[in-house]
Amino acid sequence: MRQLRVKLEEIDQRLQGDPLPAPVLEDLKGAVDHLRTTLWAAMSANTDDPDVLTSKLISLRLQRAADICRQIRLDIDAGELDINSAELTKLREALHLTVTRVDRLYKSGM
């Protein structure tokens, strides 16, 4: 944890001299926030039950996924993403497979 803090402080120092564009900073902020909340959840679980910790981590992962999807929608609406983006095909397939499983989960009533 201490090493992580030192590395984050080093990154902060580097960013002070050469500011990054706002969208890049937002992505970095989101990634660091996700890391921070995941570490906090793991450290504060106060349980020996791995299912409790897994449940917390899944909840955080779902929130992060929703946040990323919201940002992608904003990127599309702003015209910053088009069908020529190489990763878009991978994302589309991942979303399709995920939605299929989420629909199956809802239908099962679990």
C-alpha cells in the first residue's frame, strides 16, 4: 500500500509540470478512484468469508462498468468515437455477450 501511495505521488508530481487534457485526467481519476475503492473494500471487509468480499468487489466492478459505459456514450455523442476504432468491435462483442448473460440472469429470477 505504501509503495502504491509513493507511485501515485510520483505520477502527481509529473502531472504538475505537464498537464494532460481533461478527458485523459478524467480517465486517470476514474481508474485511481476504482483502485482506491477496491483496496478500501478489501481492507475493510472485516470478514474471513470470501463470499462477502467477492460480493463487495462485484458491486464495485458493476459500478465501474456502468461508469465506463456512460463515458463511452458521451464519447459517441460528442463524435469522438466512430466505427473505425479498432477496439469498437471487441467492445461490441463483449457487450453482446454480457447483455446476453444479464438477460439470462434476469429470466432465471436469481
